[in-house]
Amino acid sequence: MQKKLFEFGDLFWVPEFYHAFLRRFMGALYKVFGYHRLWLPELNRFINKAGGTVMDPCAGSGYVNELLMKELNKKDLRFYLSDFMIDKNPEFRERINNLGDDRIHYLEQPIDVLKDNPDFRCPKIFINSFHHFDNEQVAQIFKLNLSHGDDVLVLEYCDNSFMSYVSMLLGPLVAMIMLPFITERRLLLVTAIFTYLIPVVPLMLLWDGIVSSLRCYSNKSIKAVLKDAGFGDVTVTSTFRRSLLYPAGVTAHHIEAPSAAKAE
């Protein structure tokens, strides 16, 4: 049932100021709490195995991708970013492409991860986005990638656990504190009104956080989807790491393409 629940951050009709604030808020959380660093061991192993090119098809603002690139210090890497809602906030795409870092590039046109894209057949990384897909969509992602020998790495900062729900309950309070420092000036007034005077934004953030935790895939649920999709022999390696700054912890699931597919 949780897969049928919606998140405001996924809906096109939700006003632009919420999408913009949500992306800036998530970027600020990475910088303050540094939980993206907890993914580095798994990310390094994934990229070393993948070779020189990877893609995040649901990159959002791209903030975390930029932070990870700085931590990786890999010169022979090409990291493509895409997102189906980037046209609502093109400034995020422009910021990434103006970094002057040839290793990372935000595509002008979004890539539909549920369709075959011959020009972008490469290992895929999903950072805090995989839980947005239902079981059928996840099966399609696996078919399109694993059948071409491309591994998939799923990184999530939440999961279906008590500590994750506690962190989500605290999220709206943190957002209210951060709002004046992270909101774009042109959207500051309307965002402030719907945060402090009419607390719509905190309630939407709370809802999205709880639903995200409910929808997160576990090792067991990923294997169940793989089995139903005809990939019963696929290796799924899952890890969980936490820190003092982020006791709720983060998860990483590395889904490895069958060796037969890689040989084709």
C-alpha cells in the first residue's frame, strides 16, 4: 500500500516555491550533517567497477552529486545528471554546468529512466530517489539496465525504521530554522508566508519524509522485485552506515548485473 502513497515533491501541480525549497533544503542537510560521506565506500566501489561513466537519472538539484564529486577526487569520471522536473528549476542545471568541472554534466533534456536510452546505457545511481518508483517501475529499471550489463546503485538517507521516522519528525523544525539562509530571494516571501504564518510547507515536508521512509526498498524487497522480473540470480549487496551527526543512518544497495549480460 505504501507504494501508492504520493509525495508532494513528485507532483507537477505543487507550486514552484515548494520544489525549489525542497531541493535547497536537501542540499543544506548534506552540507550540515555530511551524511553523503557515509555512502563513499560503496560509491567508490561502484564507480571503480563501472569504469568511467555513470548516470544519476533523478538528480534533483544536483547538490549531493557535486558534493560527492569533490569527495571522490577521480579524474577519469563522467557523471551525467538528469531529472524529469528540472524544467521547474532550471537554475539548478545551470549551476552544475557552470561549475567548470568537466567530470559532471547536467543534461538539458531529461532522460526517461523507464525507457531504453541507447545513448546512455551506463551504470545508474539513484540518490534518495529510488523509493519514488513502484514495484513495476523498479522491475522495468532493472530490466533496462541489468539486461545490458549495467549495475544499479541505490542510495537512501531514510528507511523503514524507528530512527528514520524520528529524523523525519525533526525535519520540519530544521527547515524552519534554515529557511532564511537557503531560500532564493525571489521566493523568500511566499515561502516564508507558507512556512511561518500558514505552516503548509512544514506539513508537506513532514508528509514527504514519512512517506519516503515507508516506501524505501529493503534488501529483501529488492530481491523480491528482481525475482518477479526474472533476475533471480542477481547479487544484491546492502550496507547500512550511521554517524553521530546522523544516527538514523543511510543505506546503500548495489544490484549487480548478471555476468552473462555483461559479456554480450
